[in-house]
Amino acid sequence: MSRNMVTSLFRYERITTTQAKAKEVRKAAEKLITRAKVDTVHNRRTAAKYISDGKILNKLFTEIGPRMKERNGGYTRILKLGFRQGDAADVVILELVDYKLPEADDEADKSAAKKPAKKAAAKEE
């Protein structure tokens, strides 16, 4: 389960889980990101023992590792959401530190595209 969660973290860069699971996944993910900062055959094979998906392994070494090159640690963040309805477990979001919300970028692009169109329509009238 831990391996699947680490793979999901690298795939989506943000996952929702319980606090206990997030703290365990964080340990493994940070070690793998540290390995991914230097792209060598040895580091890839060491990470491949933990991550079975080839695409995610490639993403780790080509995108995530180079993004974290300047950081000395602390690649993940845990944000508390509250308590789960059924068993009152602490629910948290585990995400990479440089995670950016994709919806915010899309909304900004849409609103920027709408404003000039409205101004052009007003000028024509």
C-alpha cells in the first residue's frame, strides 16, 4: 500500500489520506526525491525497486528531481483537512512543496481571454 501511495503522490503530486499514512509515505517519498536529484543508473535502479510504473519513475527523474535540485530537504507538505465521517480519523493532504493548483491557472487564462473580447465588442458598437 505504501508503494502505491508513493506512486500516486508522484503521479498526481497531491493525494488525500489519513495522517498516519501520510507520515509514512512522506519518509519514502523524500528519500526517493533525494535520489532523483542525481540521475544515475544506480539511483534509477534503487528507485525502481520501490516504484514499479516506468512512466512515473521517468517523471520522478526528469521532472520532479530537477525541480527540487535547489532544496536541501522538505520536499513534501502535510495540510490538515479535519476528521473523516466514519471513524473520525485525521484526514490530510500530502503534496509536493511546489505543487500549484491547475484550476487556478485555467481560471486566470479564461478570465484574461474574456476581458479583451468584451472590450473589443464594446469598441465595435
